Amino acid sequence: MIAFAPWQALLDALGWVIAQIYALIPNYGVTIIVLTVVIRLVLLPLGIKQIRSMQHMQLVQPKVKQIQQKYKQNKTKQQEEIMKLYKEYGVNPFSGCWPVLLQFPILIAMYSVLRHPQHPVHIPEGTELYAVIQEQVPQPATSENLAELPGPPSGTSFLGMNLLCSATQAGDPSAELGANIDGKQVVYPVNCGDSAVDRVPYYIFVVLMFGTTYYQQRQMQKASPPGAASQQQQALLRIMPLMFGVFGIFFPSGLVVYWTTSNVWQIGQQYFMLKSRPTAEMLAARAAQSNKTGRKGFMASMTERAETERKRREQTTGKKPSAPRKPGPAKPGTPGRGKGSSGSKGSTGKPPSPGSRNAKKPGPAEEGGPGAPETGDDGAGDPGDRPER
């Protein structure tokens, strides 16, 4: 990954931006803070979308639970109805993932640029920031003999910290920065202070990094739908701040300043965003307007694809849901089986003879009286003997 050309180009671009900010504001700590604000401004649309997505999920969560309860025996139907609900309210449950996922590549990139010594060097040569770092961590290509004494930390100091040092190196007069460059272990002495007092600002920032990470995660949990946080997410809320607190002890202090500033920005952004909560009516109206203008959201597209796939499966298997047959009264005069199918109580259910004009009317009176069985070859009687109407 480190040797991946596009990744190296990204690191070089990030180093160039840091050098340009440092040229305008010759303070390494302020440069990192300004860069953090720039990154958060670039990610602002995604951050707003993340918070809105959580608020929207919180609004529709009661309806989701109703659907889950109603179709708890039919998971397929349950998922279809939930997706229809998301489409109706224009909710995308996946839109809140992107800002969280993007933070980690940016954190890795910042670590690669702010950690020294490094190879290749991502700070452009000839810049002022390159010069002040070179005084403390000269490159092997320009220095055959390593310095016996650490260089001046004035160009990279901030609030009593040398931002090239970590909290584990703070107050250690024999602290060193080292790295394996081209198969050779290169070590440089670095000025990280020489007393217990010099450790205080480093430890304060580690505590701030831990505290702001915990508060930011807690704030996000409160904004998530009730009951949406699983046991794994609850465990993550406890483990993640501890993990970053431990990392903050070993990371360069410049990276700790970056992460703490990013947390403070995120906390403020969430505070103002969570104060304004949309209503379910606003969501439904917005989704209806989007459907009217022909713009399809992510969930709408997924719902349509799921419906198309369901129809395709039905056509492939030939199992289409058959509509129930509606019962109706028998048509008068229609031959049928059973009692009452021919329209008279005394019917035997046999069809009338083909020559009879009206099977319901009895034939002419003959021997045996009315109701006697008809005689004749065709059973229809003489047409001339029929009574006039």
C-alpha cells in the first residue's frame, strides 16, 4: 500500500499543502490545526449527511419496529416492507457510514506525513518547513554522519511540545527518532525535553484525545435510533476511545493535535446539527417531491431492483400468486350438477333434450296426466299439439 503510486501522490499532495500553510503561518501546531479545519470543511457535506441520516433513521424507527413485529414470520416480506418505508421517507441507512470510513485513510495519511524520519520525504524540498525539520532529522542523502546532539526544536514546537516527539519520549533527554530506510536503521537524537514538567503538555493532549473521542462517540450514540445500538456497538463505544488513547501515547504529538482538533470540530458540528431535527412529515414531503421530479435515491433504486428481481424469479419458476375466485350465483337456465342447478326443485340434473325450446315448461297433457313422462321418438312432442301462448 505504501508503494502504491496514487497513494504516494496523495501523501506528496498533503505534504505540499502543509508546507504552503506553514509558509503563511510559521507555527507547526497552528499549521496542523488549519489543515484539520480544511479537511473537515471538505468532508462537511458528508458529515451533515451522516447526522441527517441518523436523525431520519430515528424518526422511522417506530414504523420499522411495527413492520418487524407484523412480518416476524416472513423475513423476505419484512425486508421488502422496510425498504418501501425507507423509499417513502427518502431514508438511506447507509449514508452515515462514509464519514466514519473516510476518517481512517486520512488518519493513516496524516501519520505518514507527520512522522519523521520518513522515506520518501513528503514535505517538498526548499520549503521553510522542510528546512526546520531537516535541522532535527536530516536525511541520509545529505548527511553521512549522524548528529551527536539534537537539533533546535523551535520550528516544530507548540505549547511546550516538540510535535515530532511522542508522549513516551517526552522529558527523556536521550530520546531518539528512528526508522528503517532502504534496509538501514537510521536513528537521530531529538529534543523532547529533559524534565518531568516537560511531559505535562504531552499527557494533557493525550487525555484530550481520549476525552474528545469518547464524547464524540457518545454524542453520536444519543443521536442514533433507540435500540439501534447493538452490543457490539456498545463495546466499540468503550473500546475505541481507549484504543485511540493508547495510540496517542505512541503517535507523534502532531498527529495527536490533528485528531483532537478533528474531534472538537465534529462535536461542535453535531451539537448544532442535532438541535434542528426534521419531522416525519418533512421527510415524506421531501421524498414525494424527489419522486415527482424523477430523482431516484439510493433506497428507491434498491427497492425497484428488488421488485424487478422478485418478478423475474416468479416468471422463471412459474409460481405466480393466483387471485382467489370470486363466488357468484349460477346463471338461470344453466345446466349444472346438484340441487337447484336447473332452476326447478324437482329436476334430476339431466340436461334437456336438444329439441325442446324451453326445458323448464312441461310438454302437452297426455295419458298419465300432467307431469307424466313424455313419449315419442324425439321426446319433444308434436309441435302442433303445443298450447298457444
